[in-house]
Amino acid sequence: MPALNEMKIVVGEGYAWILLEAVLICIHMWITGMMMGSVRRRFFNKQFYENKFPDYKKLGKVMRPDGGYPDDGQGRLADKLTDEEWFTFNNYRRAHMNYLEGGFAVIVPLLIAGLSYTRWAFLAGIVYIVAREIYSQGYRRSGSKGRVIGAVALDLALLILWSMALYTCFRWGNGIDGLKRLIF
């Protein structure tokens, strides 16, 4: 089997901004989670437990006014919320969970695309971060219908990042010839 070509990667100073964006996305994701936590603590507080589960103290560590854990919004505690509280709680939860679900889908292609297309990857990353905030605010405020504008913009940013990342991999792998050398 012939030896594969080795490649040395040298990044320009602009790549530091791509790395910063990746960190900002992680921080933004964490902040979205903290907002979810504040809603948990607001709804699943000591008064909630005392009113809805008067014997909760007998259960010791299993059931305590700690933000409703491990109930994630569809469980025993959430069943005791009013319809409005349930709607609010789950909108915050979905905004956060969707961000977590999509984290790798943006960070990995951002880091790869930024190696070849630093400026364009950076701009797509900015669009993604802003669109993700619009998405989250819309979802928290109005439910799934409120996320549409943010979803369209962040999906466009993702498509651009994915395209640039795929092409970077293809090009850096020397295209079809490089793939043939790798396999055969």
C-alpha cells in the first residue's frame, strides 16, 4: 500500500476568530440552559411542592424543591403545572434542547470550513449565533411558530458552513484521486 501524503496545516491569524466563535456558541448554549434553569426554579419551587405534593418531605432526597429535576417537562411534576406554566416551561426547554441537539452540527463544520474559508465561515458563524438567539427568543415567547425566522436564517448559515466544510475535506483529501489512494 503506498504511503499517503502528509499535510501540514498552517492557520492564519483570522482562524483565532473562528475559534472564538466556537467558544461563543458554547457560551450561548450554556446561557440558554441557564435561562431554562431559571424557569425551572420559578415553577418548581418550595411552594409548588407544598401545594401539589404535601408529603414530599417524607420522600427525602427523591423529591425536593430543586427545580423539578429529574422531570424534564413531560413528567409527574409538569402535569401539575397550569396550561400556561406548562407551555412556558416547555418552550424554554425546547429552545435549549434544540440548541444542544444542534451544537455539533455547527461547531464541527465551523472549525473545518474556517481552515479554508476563514472570512466566509466567520460571517456564517455570526449569522448562526444571531439567528439562534432570534430562534430561541421566538420559541420561548410563542412556541414553535415563533422560531421560523430564526430557523430559516440559522439553517441557511448551517448549509453554507456544511458546504464549505465538505468541500474543504474533499479538496484537502485530493478529491477522488486521494480517496482512491486511501481505499486502495
